Amino acid sequence: GLTEELEKLLNFADATGFRVFHNGDGAGASIPNHEHWHLADFEFAYETAGGLYGFEGSKCERSRKTSNAFIMPDFPFAHLIFDQNNPESIVSFLRRLGNEIGHKFPNGSVPHIIYHGRQGILVAPFKNCANGRGLGSGDIAGHFVCGSEEEFLRATYEDCINRLEEVLFRKDEIDIEKFL
């Protein structure tokens, strides 16, 4: 029933103006063995930040394997972008990914995020669990939260990439499209 639940959640979000953020177990979920969803309605902030630096402003290309998925060629980490009208493709991808490499993780499934953006549904698997580390779906989509103005002013592109590199697979570490 995951496909149907995902479809209901995305339809609800579209109808109400929310965005859906999902942090799977080990991917930004601060409680072990826990998955959760965020519904956010602060579109103005994500439009500004994401349009400039993140997923919302990125260049996307069709996957070389299927017309049902896209990638961001300039994003150095393994990810896929799915059409929200086909949640079965997301569930199928996550199932194949788990069957292939899930044994490498504590609970047998691959930590991942799902981010509901204007360009589609961004899905990125984690190579290392990040429970309690503060990196989740919003961060992966380019919306790092800073604790202070000073932290914001010191932040660089390299700092952000280094933080992401702690938890995400680089494109050369895993051929993500083989799981489509």
C-alpha cells in the first residue's frame, strides 16, 4: 500500500499548497528506527533558497535509462527525480535499491530522502546513516539551515558539499540508474 499512500500524500500536498519532505530511517531522522514526513508551507523561503542554489533552480536531464526519471547533471551525488504522478516508480526504485544494497545498513533498508519540489520528486540514498546529524531532505535539496547569521556568512559551497559528502553516495560510487 505504499504507492497508494504516497499518491494520497502528494495529492493532499498539491491541493493544500504544502511541500512534502521525507527523512527515512537513518537519513535525517533523529530517532533511530524511525521514518517521518514533514509538510511545509513556507514556499517563499524555499522558492528563494532553492531557486538560487538548490533543487528548484537546478538543470535537469532525462535519465539515460528511462524517460520516467531525471537527474541533475551538475549535482555530484547519486539521486533521481521522479514524476509525482507515478509514485509506483519511486516505490519500485526504493525496493530494487534495498534488495541490492540494503544488507549494508543496520535495518536492512537503504536510508533515503524524498523531497517534493516543483521539478518532481527528488530521491537520494544515503551511504552513511545520519540519525541525529541534522541532514535531511531539505538539506539535500539545497536548503541548509544555519544556526546564526555568522554561520551563514561563513558558509561556502565547499562546506555544503563536504557536509553532503559525509552521508550521500557520489555519482562515481554507485550507478543509481541501474535500479530503475
